[in-house]
Amino acid sequence: MKISAVVSMWMCAVFALVCFSVAGQGFMAVSDMVDPVQRNDSLGFAGFWTFLGVVASVFGVLSWMIKEGKFGEAE
């Protein structure tokens, strides 16, 4: 199955939005926690989702660049 660059770009955008929203909820929940172990775990969880969002954003930008022909003409 082939996925075009446009579909890949939109899938990356949706996945990045989901990742950043989960990370935002994790970062906002830290202020209510009193247990330091649970707080560190929540920060690690939110940081991981932030990392996933950044990776999805990078791949989305790369897909957009491929779609625009920034890397040369498609064969």
C-alpha cells in the first residue's frame, strides 16, 4: 500500500496534535500532585508525548517538503 506525501503530511499533523494535547494534559496535571515520585513519573510521561509530537512534526515537515518538490522531482 502506498501512502502519498499529502496523506502522510496530514496524518503526521493529526498525530502531532494528539501527542501535544496528551503532553499538555500531563504537564497541567503536575501542579496538583504532592507525591514527588508521581510528579516525576508524570513529567516523564508528558516529556515522552512531547518527544513523539516533535518527531511527528518533523516527519510532517519532511512530507510537506517532498510534496513541494524541495528534494528534487519525484520519479
